[in-house]
Amino acid sequence: MTPEITGFSTESGSRRADRVRLYAQPAAVVLIVGAVLVWAFSRDNDEIEAQSIQADVLLRKTWEHLLITVVVAAIVVLVAVPLGVLVTRSWARRTAPLFIGLANIGQAAPALGVLVLYFLWTGQDGLWAAALPIALYSLLPVLRNTITGIESVDPAVVDAGRGTGMSAGGVLLRIELPLAVPLILAGLRTSLVLAVGTATLAFFVNGGGLGELVDAGYKLNRVSVLVVGAVLAAGLALLVDWLGALLEEYLGPKGLS
């Protein structure tokens, strides 16, 4: 008799594959980035290449890139999550399309255009001149997923919470937000990857980052500098995506997977 096929083995296999990827992705990044760095440092670099391919320079530019990403992530979470909660309240639901539309405009516009327009409007440069426009560019996934996550909570669960005497705030904090966490984290993961990629343009407003290496390598026709900057930026994006996957795996509500 053919054994009955259930969803257990499929689900178990899927989770096993996800866990393997959680270990394989950072290992692959370390191997690839390490191989490129060994190649870059071991080749016969000329004076111009040697000025950029130095450990302290690469560490500084990577730190600047990471700092931009962290600041952007903080801004996105502090703005998008409360705003997403706000527009899911019954008295503010009509405003949701307005805020989603504004976030859509921020993401639909070219990232370089957003950076330059902000610079021309404020006259500022440096970290914040890069982080604020990039945060606008990265806002939509977290805002949209926060709204979707809260609105997808079963109304019966909400009614049950209210029936036990919970206040509206208690229902939000103990039922709606915890159940929306998986979608919020998925949106944050997407926003982080967007932020890392867009941060390569921060050098246009003196924000630093790995984009300076990519730009210098391109303008000076130094392939090694360009490749090192690009690979470090790509590796950082993959590591940030991996960190987002870890957050989804370990911060999501237990028992929902």
C-alpha cells in the first residue's frame, strides 16, 4: 500500500532548506569576499590602486556604509511601524492610501534623484544628507507590511482579546503587533537590502561608503579598486539579508511556523 503523503515532510524539508541557507549564505559571502581581497592585496598594484586597497581604507569605507544602513533602518522602523499602526485604527483608515502613495513616490523616484534633490533643497551633506533620502526610498516595504500584517489578524482573535477585558492598547500590543511581526520583519529585511544598495550612492553628497571605491575605480580605470568596492558592497547586502532572515527565524511568534 502506498503510504499517505502528508504536508509534514514537505514542511520539514522546507524548514531544513531554510536552515541550511542560514549557514551557507554567510559562509559563501566570507569565502567570496575573502578570495577577492586576497587577489587584490596580492597583485602588483600601482600607486593609485595601493592608496585605495589598504586595510584601514577598506574598513573605514565599509564602516561608513554600514553606519548609513543602520541609521536608515532606525529611521524606517521609528517612522513606518508607528505610522502603519496609526493608519490601521478605525478613525484613520481613510488616510492609509495617502501615506502609502507618498511612500510609493519615494521608492518610485530614482534613488540618485532623491539624494540630489534633498541636497539641493537643504544644502546639507554628509551622513544625514544620505540617510534621510535613503530612508524615504526604503520606507515602503515596512509601512505596507505593517499595515497588511495588522489588518490580516483574525477579527475573532481581536474580539476575544477585548472580551477578556483588554483595552484597545492592550489588544494592539499583545495580539495585533505580535501576530504582525513576521510580515513587519519581512518588510524590514527588504528595506535593509534596499538601503545597502542605495548607500553606494551616498558619496554624491559626501556621505562616504563603498560607493567611493566603485566611483574611483571607474573614473581612474582601476579595475581592482572597482571590483573590491563592488564585491564588498554586494557582500554587505547579502550579510544584511542573512541578518534579516535570522530576525524572521528567531523573533517571529513561536508556533506560527
